[in-house]
Amino acid sequence: MHEVTLNSLLALTNPTQYRIGREHIFPSDASLQWFIRKNKVVLAKAGAVVKPAGHILINQNKFDVAVLEIGLICNQLSEG
């Protein structure tokens, strides 16, 4: 289980807000939704996405780290 603090709650945002400043990675809401669907297990285990009220919220810091880690793994797999 992940440690929950007030800062954890303040780090949560909706997917549309998360994309602001990250459009070079996720150019559309659909691209972010696809990434979340494709990687939902990894993102949930990392605490990067939560559904406290039935809709997805993103922990910005943890999601950023997860995006980089998933990208590195995919890069390694494509080189192997």
C-alpha cells in the first residue's frame, strides 16, 4: 500500500489537466486514455492512477516517473 498524505491528494489531477505542459508526450486526450488503458496495471501498482470516486485521477509525480520507466522498458524490448 502507498503512503497517503495531504501532498498525495494535492498531486491528484484529472487527465485533461495532467496533459497541460505534456502535449509533446500525449498530444490528445485519446492518446493519454490509450496509454492508461494499455498500462493500467503498472500505473495502478505505481500509485500513478487512482479511482477514488469512480473516475480516474492522476498522481502527477508518480505518473511522470511511470511514463519514463515504461518508455525505457519498451525501448529495451525493441532493441532486444
